[in-house]
Amino acid sequence: MHAHAAPPSSAPASSASIRTGRYTPSLLEVARIMRREGLLGLLMQSWRSGGDLAYVRVGFAKPLFLVTHPEHVRHISVTHRQNYEKLASYDSVRDLLMGQGIVGVNGEDWRRQRKLMAPFFTPRAVEKFHAIFVADSQRLSERWLGLQGRGQPVDMFDEMMQVTASIILHALFSTETDETLQHIREAVESNVAFTSGRQMELLPIPLWVPTPGNRRFQRTRRNVDRYIRGVVERRRALPQEQWPEDLLTRMLTARDEETGGTMADQLVVDNGVSLFVAGHETTARTLGFLWYALSQHPEVEARMHAELDAVPGDAPPTLDDLRKLPYTLRVIKEVMRLYPPVTMYPRDAVADDELAGMHIPAGARVMLFAYGTHRHPDYWEDPERFDPDRWLPEREAARDPHAYHPFASGHRICLGNNFSLLETHVVAVMLARRFKVRLKPGHQARIDTLGMLRVSNGLPMFIEPR
């Protein structure tokens, strides 16, 4: 299900031409679509049937408003942002995964944390992690060289998960050993999967019921908490001049300008988990879909390789080198357009609102559907075509900024967007200079979503030296 038909469009983008409607399919229709096209297919059908602002109700599930049009993204994220918060939609994320970390909190708590942490992630600040991006990419490159001649494909998403987990744990905690890294990565990914699964259940089993899944979740959550607390305690036991220059040190030493206080240890733990989850899996999925896109578009791959080969020398790319590789960055942006790692993200209406003539009641869940926005035919010519030159500076500047929101938009745009873009650029450059990747012959990737975009039948790929 790589390609989907977009809703028809006969007029320029304007409030008058925005289609709104209802989509209330029978459970039989839902089952048929889910079996054939998965949840992503159901969302695309909701857009086709209900329009750019669709009231969607399926069976006994809570109804939601599916938001696809850039004007509505702007309304919710910018002009009326005070009326759309992360309320009930994020309860399970807060309760099970990220606690009171920056991703899930609202209001004054969010404002204070954002003010404390935003300086860590400016374009200039994330350049300090360039050496980590290079070192972990080099380790993966050397491992790939060792796979030559074995004739076995690797699952590309798993490969990218390994490198991005290593990068974020080194950036966060200066983690030393592969064993520790693997242990924490598996525990956090298990907790993310558990939380995502509960969000999809109509009647989730209470956590106090000792099912195998509940017991495993409680155990892995304790292990992650214990690990981060241990890192914090060991850090505090050292003289401060010996603290490494990582994100943990920045969190421990940042002071609130108004109160002079520092972040409490539990909040450090919660934000450690938040940054790992937000900064690991999303980037891994972008990189996985990058290799998939290159394997499907040899003309793009050839042009990208030509740009990489024009930068002389075999040394790891410097920051100056990266600036000489704009086409590679355009490829990455186009990957995030067609394959946004976060397919959709929810907000909750604080008070009644009206949008395109449709009443949005207080407490309603609105789902901003980035995957659909990135295919809106009023904003993207031939939207299913993979075209990195959409991101030439003059074309990007002329486009509505809310037609593209892979990192969300407005004041709650992802804190780590600069970190992720630089990391993706470095990893892509270092690996693409040395390797080509090929999808296993005959494999048809079934692209679907569980909130995060994925390939439900895996992404087996062969690694070939260039």
C-alpha cells in the first residue's frame, strides 16, 4: 500500500474549497479495509470520504476529527493553540511511558521545561553531537563491511534502530558498553510497544491484573527507571568538573531563570525517557524509509551518490562538508514528506470551537494527519511522486509552511528536530558513500501505521559495497 489516491481537488486552497464531512463506516467495512490496507488505509479512506476535516466514528470507539488541511493545522497549532492541548489523548503516554517529561505536559509545566531545554537543541548546540553521530555511523559501517559475502539480507529498520539508539544514549548519558545500550534499548522499545498497544484497545486490561504482558511491562519500566537513576547518582557523586558534556549534564545543571532551581531527579528520569523515545525511533524510521526510497528510485540514488563523490577524501564528513551536500538533505526532507515517521498526532479541545463551519466540542479529540497533509493535491503537485527538488530553496520558501509538519508545528514543534536532521544527514552520508542497499527481490513492502509509520512485513535489504 505504497500509493493512495488523494481526495479530488478542483479549486485553489481556500476556506470555501475545504471539504468537510462525516465518515461513520460499519464495523464490517472497517474490518475489510483493515484486512486489506491496515490502519493507514482506514485513515486514507476517512480522508477520501470525510474530507479535509472529517468527523470519524467507528463502532463504540470515541469519535475524532481527522485534520488534514494546512489551514486547519495552522488553526490548531498556531492561531488557536491555547484551545488545543495534550489532555486525555496523552494520558497513557504520561502514565505509562514519559511521566511529567516535556513531551506530555501542558501549561506552565511545559513552558518552564521548554525554556530550560530549548538551548540544548538549537542548530548550533546540536553541532556538538556531530562527533557522536560520526563515531556511531562508523561503527555501523564497519559492521556492514563484515557482512559482505554472507548473502543474507538484514532488516533495515532494525539496523537503523541500533544506530539511532546508540547515538541517543551516547548523547544523553555517555553510555559506554554495547551490553548496556542493548539492554536499555530493548526495555524502552518494549514499553513503547506496550503503550501503543493499549492506546489501540477499546477495553485495556488494568495494570494491576497480573497478565504476562502487564508483568513484563512493570518489570521493564522499573529497569529503565533504575538505570537512569543510577546514571544520575553516579554523575552526582563525581566532581562537577568531571561530568561529561552530554544531555544529562545539561539537564542537571540548567537553572530556571525565575526560581533559580534545577530539575528534580524524577523529572530528569522522565525527560531521559522522553528524549530517548522521541529521538530514537522516529529518526530510525526516517533512515529506514530513506534506504527504501533509494532502492525504489535509482535515478535519485545515482544523483545523491554523484554529490557525495564530489566531496573529496574518505574522512568522515565535517560540518562544512555537510553544507556542500544539499541534494542529500533534500532527499531526506522528501523522505519525511512521503514517509513521515509520526503519521498523526492528537490534540484535545479545551473549549468549544468552530472550524470550517464544523462544531468542535470541548473535550473532542482532533488528530492531525501529517501523512495526508503531505499528499494534499492543493499543495503538492503529483503528490505521490518522490521528488527531492521540491525542496529547492525557492520552491520551499513559496510553500505554505503548514503543508509539511513531520515534527508537528507551532509552539509544540518537536524539540529535537535540529538534532534529528543533523543526525540523519550524517548517518546517510557516511553509509551511502560506501554502500548501496537493495530490497530483497520480490518483497512488497506493506506500509502501515500504529501511530508511527512502519512496514508491517519488515524491510529485508541486501547491503552491497559501492
